[in-house]
Amino acid sequence: MGLPALEFSDCCLDSPHFRETLKSHEAELDKTNKFIKELIKDGKSLISALKNLSSAKRKFADSLNEFKFQCIGDAETDDEMCIARSLQEFATVLRNLEDERSRMIENASEVLITPLEKFRKEQIGAAREAKKKYDKETEKYCGVLEKHLNLSSKKKEAQLQEADSQVDLVRHHFYEVSLEYVFKVQEVQERKMFEFVEPLLAFLQGLFTFYHHGYELAKDFGDFKTQLTISIQNTRNRFEGTRSEVESLMKKMKENPLEHKTISPYTMEGYLYVQEKRHFGTSWVKHYCTYQRDSKQITMVPFDQKSGGKGGEDESITLKSCTRRKTDSIEKRFCFDVEAVDRPGVITMQALSEEDRRLWMEAMDGREPVYNSNKDSQNEGTAQLDSIGFSIIRKCIHAVETRGINEQGLYRIVGVNSRVQKLLSVLMDPKAASETDTDICAEWEIKTVTSALKTYLRMLPGPLMMYQFQRSFIKAAKLENQETRVSEIHSLVHRLPEKNRQMLQLLMNHLANVANNHKQNLMTVANLGVVFGPTLLRPQEETVAAIMDIKFQNIVIEILIENHEKIFNTVPDVPLTNAQLHLSRKKSSDSKPPSCSERPLTLFHAVPSTEKQEQRNSIINSSLESVSSSANSIPNSSNSLQPNMNSSDPNLDVVKPTRPSSLPPNPSPTSPLSPSWPMFSAPSSPMPTSSTSSDSSPARPEEAVREDSSTPFRKAKALYACKAEHDSELSFTAGTIFDNVHPSQEPGWLEGTLSGKTGLIPENYVEFL
């Protein structure tokens, strides 16, 4: 039930019922007054809390904006760049949200607090003042009335009339005050229905506006959120693959650290304790030492891991001799003496172990250091890019595309190893390989077929995309511009040997077909990149840095799949002109030409065996077994020979020799520079294609020389400067004119004459005149 109405007519009667009704209205006003007072207090606390929250969120946003991700490696993938940018995007969203909150807080005091305080002061306060006046008049009227009624009737008539007039006047005044009070009480009761609720509604409207702004921000943020979610998932998938690789490498390092040493620019490096003479005697100071065999330079850096810093200046000396220190001549173990050309006296050094001392002694005696390159886990040499290899891959692809193109997890789910090996042995049998029309039986599961395909590619002597181009592909994937990436990879693919490119084209066409059915098999282009990146672009050396680059290997494969028609069916763009070249270099610093040291060093080395030369024709026409047995009979070379993956000829092996320190003063274009260094035409050379990239057996070294001898000598002009990094190279500035320019023995390099000196010139640094 609500409050009963206050009738003006009851003011005159001033009955007990009227007083009870009035009291109930007064109680309601007191209740409303207390509620509004608490509400104002809570509203101020809320505004203060919102200010503190806004301040905390702004500080949080500033922290997000200031933090910068540092990824492992010298470049970032698109996914990593998206994730790194996400913190700044988060900060921007939070700041925009807090800007709107600040506007809401600024309006809250004016919209909510001020109207409530005004209503409480002007309306409820006025009613309370009216009550005081009413109570005062009531007391006065009652007192006058009681006094008047106590007058004696014996008073004079004039006095009685005067008393009656006074009572009437007081009653009339009381009646007016009572009417005004009742009017004010009812007015306040009615006003509170809108003047009290309206500010609350305005405050809630401000909240709704704030939340709507947040909703709009969330909608605008939706696209980036979707992109970020995909990038996070891709990065997590890469992390899982990378983590297993790093963990595997760590276990190998634990089992045998020396077998997995990094290929170093130094002949030997590590910690040694060097004996130093002091005023109070001698002391042994820990140094990190490096030794370069060619220059005989020893560099000693005083450093102690416990203190975490250098303990002095670096010192470099030139080695004169190194002598093992006898055990009975010094109290310390594992010591040896070093004499320097540029420092008097003998320097006594202590190695960390007997084995460590042996390695230092071998290095300083001039013997070759023990380096361990990456060893493929597969049995190298059993797979080749010959007719058998192409037949195996085609059969596997045909089986996948006809029987299992829609199988979920295609190429990701691996088969049973024993079954995979058995299938490979069947496919690699020369008799089975000669039957080109024979398909893989349906008894072999698709996961066994796909695992066999991947295993065969890993069994090749080197990765399909070749060790010498691995770093170039990785650099191309790190370019910022997507179009530039595709263009650079397009160019690199056409520098691959013919058979490698044909096999890669066959594989990419197939993977594109697999990706087109990703809704059924769940193998997107990104998933296929994860599966085939480490197989087709595995590094020559197994290091943590190489493992961190797996993500860029995956990107290369993604680009090949997405652009396979353009890359394999069109010729790369012609070299840029000078103006275009300068413009391209401004657009991306990563797209500038390679340095003088970035070139492949893989050459054909003919094994000098007269017995094999006599059996050459019979070997070419023999079966695979005779080829394999002949290849196995080749003695191991100290240069770590690897089978040539571009040819089925067993007499040719691929080696990766060190660069010769100099060239003959007057090389003849019609004769080889050395018996073991035949002339070789690069795949990217404008010369006619060498037989080494055809399906037939490769030409003998002397045949390649005769082919190159027909090339005319031409003049060429340098497009920009290059500083020689080897004795066999030429240093020059932009605009330099070279004489007698012709293809050299190394892919990507020319040979020319400058000021009477003959040397090597980077092919893409010059243009012919």
C-alpha cells in the first residue's frame, strides 16, 4: 500500500488521523534523504574507483606499448611480426577505451552527483525547514489556545473579545503554515519520482555509451584479432616442431659434444689458462683464445664466467712455435708453451683436459682441425635424381592423388617405419623401377606411401633445393615485401640444376593439388610447409640458429606451392637496369646483391682412377646394382666427397673445396686451370646449357672446357663497387671497365682482367658492353 493522501481540509481539523498521515510522509522523506545521502557517497566512491581503474589501465597500456619482442634469428616471419605488433594494438585499444571512460567520469559528477545533491538540499531540505516552522507554529497555537481557554469569564467583555481576536489570528496563521507544509511535503514526494530518478538514468546512459564504444572498438579489432589468432596458432605449431628439433640436438650434444661442434671461422678456440708473471710471483689467468691457422694469429681475451666480464685488454700475437710441456717440468697439468714472433719469451698455457691440449697442439702444428659437418640420418647415396628416382616419386604421387587425396592429415601422419622401408626397397629395385606402368598396390596404406616419398627425398645425397642455395632461399623468405620474396625465390629456383628443378616442380604441383583439397584432408599450404620445409631445405650444419630458421624454410615452401605455376612455367625477370636497381635497393635493403663471399663453391671433381675410366662405358649401361657397387668401391676422400645429385654417373662426386688462394696469371679459356678444378657452367649462366643438367650422363671435364672455349671474350662495366674478400677476387668501384670477361669455373661468377690482374667478378655486379 502507498502513502495516504494529505487533504488540505484536514489541516484545519488537525485530527489525530491527519497527524498520523503526516508523520508517515515525514518518515518517507527521512528515508529518502538518508538513501540519497548514501547514494551520493557511493557515487563519489564509484567515480573515484573508475578514475583509479582508468589510471591503472592506462599504465597497463603504456607498459604494453613500451615492450618490444626480440625474436631469435636475424629476421621475423609475418606471424611473428603480427604477434610483436599485437602489444601496441592492445595498448591502442585500451587507450581508446579509457579515453571514453574519462569522458564518462567527467560527466558523471555533473550528471549524477550534482542533481542529487541539489534535490536533497533544495527539496528535502526545504521540506524539513517547513516541518520546523510547522512544529513551531503548532506549539505556539496550542499554547495560545490553552492560555485563552484559561481566561476567566469574569474578564471584561473588551478583554475577552481581544483575546478571541488574538486566538483567531494565531489559528489562521497556523492554518496557513499547515497548508504550506502539507503542500511542500506532497510536492517533494511527487518531485522525487523524476528529479531523483532522472540523474540515475543519465548516469546509466553514460555507462551504456561507454560500453557501446567498447563494442565498436571490439568490432574494429575483430579483423586483427582473427589474424592474430591464426598467427599465434601458426607460431605454436612451429614451436612444437622447433622444440623437438632443438631437444633432439641437445640430446646429441649431451651424448657426444665433439661430434656436433659448430663450423667456426677459427681453426681452434676455447678457454685456456695463461701463466702471467706478477711482482709477487706467477698467477694463472683465464683467457678465451682463438687461433687462425692461415694467419697464425692467436687472440687472447681475459674473461672469467664467474665475474661475468672481461678482466683486461685483448691481446693478439703471431705464432712462431708450439711445444708440449712435459709433466715433470711444471706442477700444472695439460700445459704447453707458445712462442710468438712479436712478443719475447715463452707463454705457458694450460688446457682444460688432455684431449683439449691435443686439439690445440694439432691446430697450432698446422694439421687440419676436426670439424664435423651435419650428417644426415638417412643412408646417403642410396637415392639419386635419376630415372629410378623420378619413377618412385611419380608412383607415390599417383597413388596419393588417386586413392588418398582427401585423407585427413595427409603427409603429416607417418607410416610404420618397417613398412616404409619395405615399400622403398620394392620401389628402388631396378626391375620394379623399369616397369613404369606398374602402380603401387592398394595393399600399401596412403600414410606408408607418403612417408616413403618423404624418406626418399631425405635419402638424397643433399637436399633437393641444395645446400649451396639454402642460405639464399632463407634470405629471400626474410624479405619484407611479399612480391620481392616471390621474385627472388623464382630466380633462385631457376638456378637449381635441371633435374632438381624438374623434381621440385613435380612435387610442388602435387602439393598444390593436396592444398586445394584442404577442406577434406586438413592440409593447408601452411601445414604442408611445416612438413616439407625441413626435408627440402635442410641445412648443412645442425645448429640452434639453423633450427630457428626452420620457420623461414616453411615460408619458402608455402611460396613455392602458392606460386608454382608462375615460378616453374615462366622465366625470371631480366636483371634490373641501373636506375631500377637503385630504386629497388631503396625499397628493401635485403634485396641488394649478395656480398662477394656469398656464392656456391660446389664443383665437379673427377676421381683420378684409371680403372674406373676404362670401365666408364660399361658402368653407364649396367644395372643399378653394378652402379652401386662401383660407387661403393670409390675410396673415401679427405675432402668429404658427396655423390652428385645432378647425375647418375658414379665417376663424378660433388665436393665443397676451399677457395684457391689465387688464379693463374694468364688462364687459358681452352684448358682447365687444374686437373682437379675443371671448368663448369652455372645454371644461371647465359651460355648454352651444360650436359650436367640434362638427362644424359654428364660431360667429362675436358668436354665442358671445350664448350666454354667457344665463348667470346667481352668487355663489361661494374654497376657498383665490391671489395675483394679473397685473393682470387677483384676489388673495384662503380663504373670500372673489365677486359677479357668470360664465364668462370664457379656458378654466379665471371672471370675478367683489370689493370693486368685476372680475377673473379660477381656475375650480377656487371653489365656487358
